[in-house]
Amino acid sequence: MDKFLNYFENEDFVQWALNPTPELDKFWNNYFREHPSERKEAENARLLLTQIKAKKENADTEQILKLYSGIINRIGRKNKKQQSRRLVVHLMRYAAVALTFLIIGALIVIQYNKNLNIAKYQPVVHLQDESEARLVLADGKKIILNEKESTIEYSPKGQIIINSQDTIKKQESASSTEMNQLIMPFGKNSSILLPDGTLAYVNAGSRLVYPTTFQGKSREVFLMGEGFFKVAHNPEIPFVVKTNDISVVAYGTSFNIAAYPTDKIIETVLVEGKVVLREGSFNIFKKDVELTPGNLASFNRETLETVTRKVNISDYVAWHEGFLNFQSTDLNRIVVKLERYYNIKLYLDNPMLGMRRISGKLELREEKDKVLGVLASTARAELFKINETTYGLK
């Protein structure tokens, strides 16, 4: 019985039971070849996990207990010829205990998965100088990007071309475990043509972590902030954008994802193709969310709920073309976007002003004073300048 319960505390086993991968299959199959006596209990534990996962999201504790009892009975009938009746009764008696271990194990895995995401893509450097845009290569080499809008391109030969001028030779011994970082502070943005041909636009105040080369059965990058992706089509190898909370899986499509650490909501908008959203935290009742073009998926970091709705795509993706479109949008929301884009502070003299809904279009590549003036006029407010980086509306 102890071994049976221990499987629920083993995060690797729970991951394998609920989200198997070829690597996990290989590991556990090898393990059971070396420990054949544990195979039966492991199969029973895996059966329990997969059965619970199949239940509806609104399943309550009573439903789970009934399900657990049913599975234990099934296990007992299956092993009737090999196990005594006393053992079956013993298993039933400890059903509630096993459920407790299951919940504890799930909570352990929640923290484990969050730590894994952070550790796997942990930045090699920290944003010590927030005014400095840079590309940090896997070998530690740092390339400063002085332009407000920079371009980076990986050539077919593996060279890195910066702003169509400077060329960096191919990185030696490139592998999918060597991670590069594109760091964009507030006030700057960049586009990057990744090694697989995917074009990514990285917005101000964002960080994109990606491998030197894509290998294996998926193309994974990590995003903190906002990015627009035009994914190179490859139906055999999905392109995955990971954040600390969700993953967006695509095969050849265009979409925008905004996942700033300070925002409560992560927004994913699909322009064309198809993407699937997967919650990053451990949740045995979670469901993948599939988006269709023209739809927005809003993931709430606090409630772990995702809501989808039809939207005007341009309002969410035009930034990568130098525009900011908004239709009946709270002024507060627009202010946040402009603060990031220009690396400024824009204070509202009256907090109620931030709730004012406005519609319009701003050309972001214009001088910021002109853009802010247009915003003030549209919001029926007065713009005042405190210094070069600080403004107010009243």
C-alpha cells in the first residue's frame, strides 16, 4: 500500500500518467524492467490518475471518492485470483488516505511545474540596465542593440545578422539546450527571424528566450512580455511559446500573446491558422483551449480560468506594425501600453479619467509628444509635461 501511495507524490510519475512523452515512456519502461515487482502497483496508480483526469472539471470531492472506490473495487476484482480478500478490504479502508496523498502530490506538482518553467528558461543575466536592449548568446556574448527598433536574422548557414549590417558567425556546437536571450526594455522593440524560419516581433518590456537550434519533437521558446509570431509551417514539429502560466502550441500560424508579469490576464489572439492553449500549472481537470482566427483567449492568473471571445484583431496586433488601434477601450489600458512603448510615466490627475472609453488610432513611430497630444485630444483631456519622461493628463 505504501508504494501505491508513494506514486502520487512522485511528480515525474504524475507527469507521465497525465501527459506522457516519449522521454517519460522510455524512462518508466526502463524503470519497470529493472523493478518488475512494482509494475502492477504503478499500473493501478496510473489507472486512478487517468480516470480522475477524464472526469469533468466541476467534479467535487464526493465524486472523486466514489470514482476512487470504484477503481479500487475494479482493481480488487482484477487481482482476485492473486490477492486475498483481506487486501482488497485493506485498500478500501485506505481510500480516503490515498485521496489525501493524491491531493498533496498534486499540490507538489503545481509548485514543481512552476519551478521547472522558471528554472528551464531562467535568464542568464538580469535586467540590471533597463535602458539597454541586447541579445545575449548562449556563450555569454552580449550584443547591444542601440536602435529603437532592431532586426535580427538567423541565416540558413547559422549566422546572425543584426540590422541587416553586422554579421555574427555561426555559434559552435549549437544545440537545443543552449539558450539565447533577446531582451527588450521599455521604449524599444525588435523583430527576430528564428533558426526555424519563424518570425517573431518582441514588444517593449519583453524577453524572448530561444535555443541556438531547434531539435527534437517540438520548437520551444519562452516569452516574458508580449510577442507577435508568424510561425514557420511544420505539421510534424509544433512551435510552442511558453510563459510561466500557459503554453501556446502552433504548427504554422500567426498569433499574438501578451504575458507581462505585472498583468493579471494573459491574452492570446489568433490571426490565422490554429493554436491550442495549455495551462502550465498542474491541474488534473484542465482542458486545452483551441482558438479559431479572430478570437481572443484571456487566461486569468488568479482563477486559472480561460475565456474566449470574438475581437477586432487589429486592436491587439497592430503594435508590431507601428500602430495602436483601440475601440471603446479604457484609457487606463492605453496608458499602460504607451508607457511601455515609450518608456515614460503618464499620470492621470483624476483616477476616474482612466475609466473613460475612447476609440481611435495612434501612429507609434511619431514623436511621443505628438502621439500623447492626439491621445489627450481623443480622451477630451489636457496633456501636461513634467519632464522628458513624465507626463500627466487632467
